[in-house]
Amino acid sequence: MVVIKTARELSKMKDACRISAEALRVAGEAVKPGVTTYEIDTIVRKYIEKQGATPSFLGYGGFPASACISVNNVVIHGIPSKKQILKEGDIVSVDVGAYYEGFHGDNAYTFPCGKISAEAQALLDATKESLYEGINKALAGNRIGDIGSAVQQYVEARSYSVVRDFVGHGVGAKLHEDPSVPNYGTPGRGVRLIPGMTIAIEPMITQGTYEVEVLDDEWTTVTKDGKLAAHFEHTIAITPDGPKIMTLID
């Protein structure tokens, strides 16, 4: 069931989203050659807790960290590790959520580690832009399929692929709520968007095939062909005046 938020609930949720966005910014500043993904996760956890919030992902379904940190061919749900040392040329997806006063915020960004290849930068640029293509369709009266179709058309026109096995989602008092928000679809199909809905739009885009596989740790999800993947995400509120990006830092 889709949960519609009141104006007061949206205001409280904005605080959770602000903390999530700031935590992601701080994480991005730490992405440098020689840094471990464990160190970045620690920075995220400490920042969120300093704000009086709780990391949304820590312990969620048994996930052992505060941030999902996914490097190169890892699409999502990378587990931070003291053994994983970032190197020049890596692309590093950081997915962060914060729970504050009854609501979650959720966002992700793929950061370059030092100087990256032109091919990697092109993937990042296309994935980020596809997120905004989707957001632009998050209009009251439109449907979920309009969002996914916009993302898919933008990405596939540039010869990239949209991951099918994982999708965006509603977000609010629960980290994952209805509706599901695929990054592919047909215009005019799916749940109708109405004011008060809050959704996480999160394109997960690959250089090669859209097929992925989950490793033995039951979390880390990699491209099946070993090619690069990127992931960007914002939490969005549907309003009468258009989409409002809740995780955008003012």
C-alpha cells in the first residue's frame, strides 16, 4: 500500500533526507586513493550518529555496515572492508540512508577516485543525467512507468544497460515502501503519482549487459560480465508543483 505523507510528515522527513545527503557529501570527500571502504563507512556512521540519527542500513536485513560502498563492477550492496583499498581510477558508489524522528532518507552517488578514464566518466555522466530524466517525470498525474521509461530511453540511447533485478522504491517511515520504482518501463503504466508520495529513484546502469549476480556473502551484487556499473539516487516528494528533491543539499 502506498503511504501518503502529510505536510508535517514531509517536513520531518526532510530532516532525515538532509542528514542522509550531508552524510553522502562527507563520504564523497573521503573517496581518495589509499583510503579503505571501511574508513569511509566509519565516517558515514559517525556523521549520522552525531546528528542524533541512526544509519538506516546498519543491521537492515542483516547488512553489516552503515553504507553500501560498491567499487567498479560492483553494482550495489558492496560491504565495506578494511582490506578494500581504493586506488586511482576506481569509481565508487556510496549509498547512504539515515533514520531520524520516524523517517528515512535515502541517496546514492558514484564518485571518481582520483583521475578516472574517459569511458568511466561517460558512464557516470549518463547515469547521473538519467536520474534527473526520471525525476523530471515524477509529476502528479503521471505514472511510475513514465519515470522508468525516461531513465531507460536516456541510458539505452547511449548504449548502456539498465539493471532489471533491482529497482527504486517508496521510502518514508520504512526504508522500503510501496511502490516499486523500476528504471525501465512503459509510459502511462503503473501506479499513478499523487501529491504526498515519497519515492527513491535510483538508476543502476552498466557498461555491458544488464545481468547481475549476487556473491556468496549474499549482498555484493556485481555485473555478470565484469564491466563497470554506476548508481545515483535521490529521495523525491511528489507535490502539486512538481517533484521536490528531498536529498538535495541547499
